[in-house]
Amino acid sequence: MAAPLDTVPQLAADARVIRWSGKGIKVDEVAARLLDLRQSASDEEGYPLTRASVMNLIVFATDPRQIELAIATVDELALRHPSRAIVVAARPGRDFTLSAEVAIHSHPLASHGLVYERVVLHPMGADPDGLDTLVIPLLIPHLQSFLWWLGRPDPQDSALRSLASVCDRLILDSSAGSAAHLKDISEQLGPSTPATPEIAGFGRLVIGDMTWTRLDPFREALARIFDESGRSAFLEGMALVEITGHRGVTHDVSPGEVLLAGWLASRLGCTTPTWTHGGVSMRLEGADRRVIFNFSGVKGYRAGAAGDAAPIDSIRVVAELGRRKLSVKVHWQGHEGRLSISETGKPVVRRSVALPQPDETEVLSRELARLGRDRVFEDAMASAARIETVLTN
């Protein structure tokens, strides 16, 4: 029996939410109730509220903590990215049943407009290949659809492929899996195109990675270092890149480490990786030399220590131009980095640099704000996939 319509004031004085819930229902009834709630919503003066959604946001989660995170995050992002959010909280079961919760949030800052609509679907015993049939009736036509995948980023996952088939953009978190998934993601998600034969995963479906976004401050800091004092010339003489990940010494190389290496390799024009002790050796395009990429963990590392949200502990790069040598090291500590620069003929520079680590809501917000394909990320992912292939063979 479906629960009756009710209006529930939020704890915050400046917001209101109208809710409906039902058990043992069909998805068509959820769509109908969603329409009823939207039509019944009005402001204090009795004027009907219009929809303000700019996207469809589908979230897939199975763990209760993931479901809580999904709901809290889309609620927090309501004003920046108003959407019709559909949280698919799937559970295994012998027979299929569907429960659902619908909420429409209004806010006075959105004049005569709905901030967003949220649906939480609880399908039990659903066929993973058919999850798309549960969300299609709930999508707002003519709006882009985003899939935020909170599980392991395995392209072979039937649920992922099903939901991704109705979306324009996939947002995943490669750190929820292993670095080996990077190759699978780049090759198997989405059709290949003649223009990108080596990047088969970046066809119609635009892919974003929250681990990549967490690396933004680190990549920006490195770029600024080489923009200063004419150091950009040293990029042609890059010889060694040492990346230390937030992991134990005996743990496998993390996706964040390989992505950072892939970014540097793709920007430098490094190709044809071959295995070397501790990492890979890559040929520097247009030069008769190779760049070594080494990977390591932190001695005495303890999981759950402060700052673990950052994928990288430190990076050290060494470059040579004739008789001149440059060594740069950045160590990430919380929201600050310790920078050390040693250059032939110049005093050693040691200073702090800002390395703000965005929280998960901000990371998702940045991914939702990206328009079109991120070619730099695609190049980095493809290069990372080649590096990972060498590391695991």
C-alpha cells in the first residue's frame, strides 16, 4: 500500500520537502506520484513551483553507507546542481519487489522554482541487466543524464553497463577498485571511434573519475613549479619520476599513482613503456632517451591515517639539461605541501605550497560541472592503462 502524501518541514528554516513512499509498487506508479507531488507543490503565496532541474543524476549504491552518502551529497549539491536525482539502492533477492521514496525540495532562494527532485529506488531481486528499465520512466526528457557509480569500477558489471547505456556521462571512482581496472575502463566502456582508436572507452559515453579530480591540486602545483623561473625547459630533459602513494610498501600500485604517472607521461609525450625495477621505462618522443617512472608506498603506513583522502603522498622529479640538473620534490600533508627545489647553480628552495584537498561533495560538484570531454584526462587514462599493463605482466 502506498504511503499518503505528506509535507514535512526541514530542520532548516529556509527549506521545505514534500515526501511520498510506497512498497510493492511498479516504477510507473513512482513516476505518477512524482508528477503529483510536483503539481501539488506551491510557494507561500500559492503559486505553483516550476522545475529547476538541469540534469538527471542517477546514483548506484548497494552498501547502506553508500546510500547515506549519496542522499546527503545530492541534497548538499541541490543549489549548485539542481537535478532529478534517482538513487538506485539495489539489494539481492529471490523475487523482484520494488519500494521507493520520493522527495521534492523547494527553497526560497530558487524563486518560483524547485531546487531538485529526489527518488530513492529500493529494488530487491532485480535483474542487473534490466536496471535501466527502472530509471528510464523517471528521466526528464531532453536533459543530460549523469551516472554516479559508487561501487567498484568494473566494466564487466552488468548493472554498470545497464545504467550507463541510458546516460551521457559516467562518474566513477577508480580508487574503489584496483589500478588494473584502469585498462578495462579505458578499453571497454563506450564504443570506439575512428578518431580515437586507442581510447576505445571514450566514445559516446563521457567518463569522469573522482580520483583524477582529487589529483587536481597536485597537478596544478607541479605545473606552477615548472612555469616559474624558466624551469619549463627542463621538461625536455626529464629523466626520473618517483611517485609515492598513500599505501603500504607491500601493497599494489594504486589507481591514483598510475593516473598521475599517466598524466605526466602523456603531457611529456612518453610512449612504449617497458618494465624496469620498481616501475616502467618510457621513451621520450622526439628524443633518444627514456624516462623512468618508479612507484612506492609509505613505510609504516597505517590505513585510516589523516590525509588518506589524498591519493598521493609525494612525488619527486629529476631532469637534466646538459650539465644542469633539477630535482623537485612535493610532499602532500593535509591541505599543505612541502616543496623542495634543487637546481644547479642556485640555492635550494624550501617552502610550503597550498594543496587543498576537496571533500567528496566538492569532488562530485567539479565532475558535474565539467562540460564535454576532458581530453587531458582521456590521454592520462590511456597512458595509465599502458603503464598498468606493463606493471602487471
